[in-house]
Amino acid sequence: MNIDYGLLGKRIKAVRKKMNITQEQLAEYLEVSTQYVSQVERGVTKISLDTLSQIAVFIDIDISTLITGTSINSKTYMIDEINCNVACLLPKERQMLNDFILLLKKNR
């Protein structure tokens, strides 16, 4: 899975603004500069997993929601990525995958 840092930054910014948290407040919590927060939100710099985890805790959101754009509890979690992977399969492989999914559903 490739991380789109621009999209990740937009998600961070959207949640931060929705919660009425300023870049300054976030920067202070992270013990970084406001310039760094701005760079993260614009996708100019890559963010470490530790920093991303700190942000998720501060803005009270699941880290996977920031990365994928959907909650792991959502019915649409990973649908796009799965569809993309399935599209690359040969018909026989798709049938095998479908059989596996049916087996999983049957044995819940």
C-alpha cells in the first residue's frame, strides 16, 4: 500500500479544522514548528508513524482512518484497494478468490 502524503495531510487538516484546533495548538502538542505541521498538511514532507500516531491521539481519531480515509469499522473499509487488486487477477484466480470469500462467510 502506497501512502499518498498529500491526501493524508488533507485528512489531518480537515479533522483538525473540524475540531477547531489550530496549527499552533497541534504543533505545540507535537513539540514541532507550525511550519512542520503546515508541510505535513500540504503533503510536502513525509510524516513518521510516531508523529502520525500522536496526531491521531490528539485529534481523537483512529490512525487507520487518517491513512485510508475510512474507519476499519466501516462497511467500505478497503473496498477500493480490494477492487483494484481483484481487477488484476485472471478469471480463474477471481473464481478462487470468490470461493475463498464464500468459505470465510460460511465459517464466521
